[in-house]
Amino acid sequence: MTSNLPSDTPRRSTTALARSMLAIGPHRGAHRVALRAGVSVLVPLLLLVLLGRVEWTAYAAFGAFTSLYGRNHSRAERAGMQAVAGGFLTLSVVLGVLVSLAPDSRWLVVPVGALLAAGGSLTSDAYGWHPPGPLFLVFGFAVCAMVPAGPGTVFVAAVVAASSAAFSLLVAHVGVLLEPRSWSPPVLPAPRFRDALAPHGAVAHLVRHVVALTVAGGVATALGWQHPYWAMVAAVVVLSGPDLLSRLARGIQRVVGTLLGLGVAAVILAWHPQGVVAVLAIVVLQVVTELFVGRNYAIALLFITPLALLMGQLVHPSPIEPLLRDRLLETVLGAVVGAVVLLVPYRSRRPATAEAVDGR
């Protein structure tokens, strides 16, 4: 069995896992990313709520995730990466709406989402996205696929998501107003799909995405859980990262952070925020999330968890206790399935292309 774990002793590996849970990375200008993300989410969501179109907020939210890409790149490179990522995010939203129109679409979400995860992972590596991985594509697709929609919603979803993504690009260039001479045209990244597939083990990693998401999503759907995409997203998180140790650490952080985050979510949801108040709470949670997500994923999940639940409650309010229970159970399911798929003996390695995924 080939492993990416350190080759000395299991004890040192365990110590490294423990340290990764507690370590807090450098700030590295996280406040700028947090501010851009907050504004990118605030304006489109607030506009839709004031227009009485709360049911469209999911499309806008996933378009706004464009602002999360290229956080450590120069402005021109960031704009190019965000333009490409925003286009793919919009396509994932539209694909989700199209799937929602099919009969018994809950089961169709699983195989399509699994294939999207594999394709998104390859695309991320080919374009060199940061944050890397297909998490936002899978998340946007699955959420939109689970929301009831009509044929006319396809066009609406495309316009709303694309407009939100475009607004995120504008927000990313606000600094040009202060320094007009610093402006330069966006540098569009050239896709290198052949290079992404070249390293030994790259294809096997794509297969692991398909297997893990099919199993996690299929089990959650078969059990009748209301948000099977949470299990799929958790599996994606475990499969992301530069090596086996970091992936397993990410899975543990996902479970522990979600468990603690549910306590925060219970307090916020018991308040029953709606409308403008809910949007403001979402923006605050988004900003705080970006302050920590690149530094300690477990801490970030204290805010990611209530953020995800509150966004769902904004569109479709549901009983709180079952919602919290499903979030925990499906997260554990996805993390366990992802870890099992990783730990099954294999001979190939994933190319160490990027740092750990910015998972939601």
C-alpha cells in the first residue's frame, strides 16, 4: 500500500493531526478577502429580499462565491481566476435547476453531483484555482437541484447567478478607484488539462470523487435525509488537500467544527431571523468565516455551519431540531465515506497541486 502519511511512526502522524486541529495560520490579509466577500454577498441578497424574491437568494449566493477565489493573487490574476470560476459557478447553478425539473430528481442529484465533483476537481487543477477543488461547484449544483423550480426558473437562475458573479468582480476592483494607475486587464488563466492528468494517480483521484460522492449521497438519499448534499460536500472536503495526512485532518476538522458550530447555529436559529435581519446575520457570518477559513478550518466551521443553515432557512424555513440533527449525521456520513475511500489500499497518489480546500 502506498501512503502519503509520514513514514516514521504512527505516533508522529497522530501528533501532526492533533497539531493541525489547534494551529492557527498567519493572517495574510484575510480582512481584505472578508470585506470583499461580505459586500459581494450583502448587496445581491439584500436587493432580492427587498424586491420580495427571497426564493432567488440561493442563486445569488453561489454567484457571490466568485469573490472567494484568488485571495492571495495579484488583482489582475485574481480577476482572471474569478471570471473563469464565476462562469463555472453559474453553470453549476443552472445545471442544478435543470436537474430539479426531472422526475424524482433527488436520485439524479447523486450521480450527476459525483461526476461534477470529478470534473470540477480536474478543472480546478487545470486552471490552478485557489481555493482548489470542486466543493463550491458541487454545493451550488446540489442545493439548486433540491429546490423546486419551473422551466422559467432556468433563465432566472442563470441571470441572477451571473449578475452576482459579475458584481463580485466589480467589488474585487474597488481598489482601482484609490489607485487608478494600478489597473491592468484581467489575466485569464490558460487551462492545462493535460498537465492536470499527467501526474501518477491523478485519474485514480477523480475516480475516488465519483465513488465517495455516489456512496455518501446515495446512502443519505436512501435513508430519506432531507439534505443529502451535506454528505456529498463533506466527502469532497475529505478528498481535498495536498496529501493523505492533510485530507484526514480536514475530515476530522469538518466533523468537530460542525459539532461545535451546531451550538452556535442553535442559538442563532432560535432567534428566527428573517428578511433583512437574516441577510445581515449571513453577511456577518460570511465575513468572520473568511477571517478564519484559511487559518484554521475547525474554527471557521463555527461560523460556516450557522451560515449554511441560515441561508437555507431564509428560503425554506423548517423545524430547527431535525435540521441540526441532519447536518451532523450527514456530515459524519460524508466524512467517514471519504476517509474510507482514501484509506482503501491504492498505489497511486494525487498530485500535490494546492493547499487544503476552502471547504464550506
